Amino acid sequence: MATLRDIQRRIRSVQSTQKITRAMKLVAAAKLRRAQERIIAARPYANKMAELLGNLVSGAGEEAHPLLAQREGPRRQIVIVTADKGLAGAFNSNVIRRSLEFVRQSNATEVTLVVVGRKARDFYRRRPYTIKRDMIGFWDRLAFNHAAELADYFMSQYLGHEVDEVHLIYNEFRSVASQRPVRQQLLPIPRTDGEGAGAESVEYIYEPSGEAILGDLLPRHVRMQVYRALMESLAGEYGARMTAMEAATKNAKEMIEVLTIQYNKARQEKITKELLDIVGGAEALKQGAEA
């Protein structure tokens, strides 16, 4: 049975943990506000660019730009985006689980990985998969040049015929308490089929030329999609951590209440036992004096 000192020690330990989780929640909330503002501001631009390119490439042939070339080769590259740190609930495990399912179900004979974030790197380097590149330690200072560096690496591999497909797997930020793992084909750039009820074929007139416009827009589109995925993941990480730390703080409070009740009961039992010992001793002295 736990002694009073043991219970007191445990209460102090839980209180210290509660202070840490409360502070982590406040830090995550402050960072989430900035990350949420960034992703909300970037989404319209990324969506509009994807819509614009979808309309442009639907009427253009594969020869219009190498990034549009559809290849049926066996080489597939999967980009897995996680966080560098834990204590964020199921944020990292959901992405890793989704990526592992996609890797195992992949019909490509050659699958390579690019892992972004320490959690994905630590998970996959202990397993028999080929990691072509990792990128860690930049989340606190995430900028567009990080996304551009990654996107240029993917495009150089694709244009160099080192890979035939590139897929992104990351957490999409939906709300503070909700992050959804999604998979997005990055390369070759998806084409809209232009089919469906009421769909009409539109012929675009390019100025100066279709090759020049696509040559500028398509790499910019790839960089923007990578940047959006990184920002979605960053905002989702802060939201998940804030939710997890709030739950941990609440659980610590409940545990302190239970331990306090347990301490009071044990203390009352000790006091009662001491009183009984005193009364018993006094009664024994009284009986001895009478004898």
C-alpha cells in the first residue's frame, strides 16, 4: 500500500507534468495561429493555379512539356511528410500508416522514399525500404525555399528519367482537432479528362507560346503544391499538439483530484489509527492503575 509520502511525491510529479503540458499547449496555440493564417492565405492561390493548369493542360499534348509526359515505368517515388517531434497524438502515426499501406499496395517494382521530418525518417530507416533523401530540422523556420529545393529535386529526377511517378502523402489541416492524411500525385502533373455532361473542348491561344507559358507555370505549380503540403502539415502538427496537450492537461487535473482524495483517505486512516492507539494505551494505563 502506498504511503502518504509516496502519494505526495506522485501528486507533485503530476503537477509538474501538468505545468509542462499547459505550457506546450500555449506555445502550440501561438504557433498554430500564424501557421493557420499562412495556409488559409496560400490555399486560394494554390487552388486557382491548379484549376488554371488543369484547363491549360487538358487541351495540350504530352509533348507540350516534359512534366506532362505520362510514363508507365516501374519506378515510383513516395514523399512522406511528418513532424520532427512527437507529443501530437496520432498526427505522425496516421501519415506513416497511410504511407505504409500505399507502399505495400504499390504495383511498382521499384519504390523509393523521400522522408520529410524526423519521425518518418526514424520509422523507415529501420525497415527494408530505399530512402533516397531526407529533410529534417527546418519546420520552425519553414520558408518557400525549402519547398522549392524539394520540388526542384523531384523535377530533376523526373526529367532525368530516374523516376516515373512522384506522390505526396501528408496531413491536410482541416481544423484544430482534425487532420486528414491525403495522397496527391505530384508528377506527372495530373491532367483533366475534359469529359462529362456538358463538357466542351476549349482551344487556347497562347501568347507568346504554349511552350513558354507551360515552361514557366508548370515548375511553379509543382513548387507551390509542395509548399502547400508542407504548410498543411505544419499547421496540422500544431493543431494536433495543442489538442493532445489540452487533453493531457485535463487528464493530469483529474489524476491530481483522484490522488488528493486518496491522500486524504490515507491521512484520515492514519489519524484514526493513531487516535485508537492513544485511546487504547490510555485505557490500558487506567486499567493497570485500578488493579
